[in-house]
Amino acid sequence: MRIASLAGAAALLTALAGCSQGGTGSEDPTTGEALDLGTTPGSTCVPAPPEDDETVFGDTLLRLEANEPVTITDVSLVDPEDMTLTEALLVQVQPGEMVVGIRYASDKGDLPERWDERIDAEGAVVRPGDEWNLVLVVDSPPDLTASAKAAGIRYEQGGTKYQQDTLNRILTTDLSCEEAEALQDPIEG
């Protein structure tokens, strides 16, 4: 009888451990480490866009550090305030190119050289050795400070679901960036 109860307890603990981990079949993914998203937290602030335009942020370099490919399943803004993600893309940016604060509708000439080779982040397979810039196209009002603490990247690798957040807060503002940054919570890290 005691052996059966120990085996039952062990099975229950194993099942509970599997549930708390996230991963396969769970809505809550495990915190991942396969993507190199940098090491230094920061903040990127640009002037608010004009009415009916969007802002492009692409200053997160994404590298796969694992030996097995990952498939990105979702990209979202973390704790957005007055900001909406309209597109999440992967673009290979050439040395010296900047993809920050570009107005999507009006600054087409300022987009990276390889812009036409961009791919949707959702569904993208990132292979070992790949380097991409994660490009976020966001909509925000022209007369407010809008922000997101980071971008959350959900991906699958070997049948397990993971999530990693970028290290960069993004802001668009009708104030000076100094004033807008002063209104934000301090960056952790």
C-alpha cells in the first residue's frame, strides 16, 4: 500500500512540475534564452508621428544562439500605453543603417536597403547563425506620449513554447524625449 501511495505522489509531482514549466500544450510559455537580444536595457524615444502615419522601430538585433531552429509564433508589445503594434517584421539591416523613428508612410526612402526582403516575424523560422533586426511598426497618437516596455517574442523550439522580452523600451512623444523619459518608470537591469 505504501509503495502505491509513493508512486502516486511521484506521478502527481511529475505532472505538476510539467504544468508549471509552461512548454508544450501550455498557454504560459517557459522563459527562453535561445535568442540573443542584447545585454543592455535601454530606451528609444522619437517624436510622435503625424496623424495617419506610423513609426518604425528596428533597433533590436536578434541572433539565434541555439543549435536548433526556432519558429516565432507571436510578437506583441509589453505593457503598451497608447501604442498599438501594427506589424512585426524581420529585416536584415546592413552595417551603418538605422531603423529607428522612420515614418512608415512618409519616409519610405529612409527604409533599409534590404527592406523588400523583409518577412513577417510571426511564422518566421530563425536558424542557427541567422541575424535579423526585429522591426516593430507601431501606431500612436500625435499629441500624447505613447510607450511600450518591450516587445515580447513567443517562439517554439523542439516542441516547447518559450517567451523572451526585448530589452528596449520604445516611446513616441509630443514632448521632448527628456520630459517623456522622466515620466516613465526607471529601466530595470
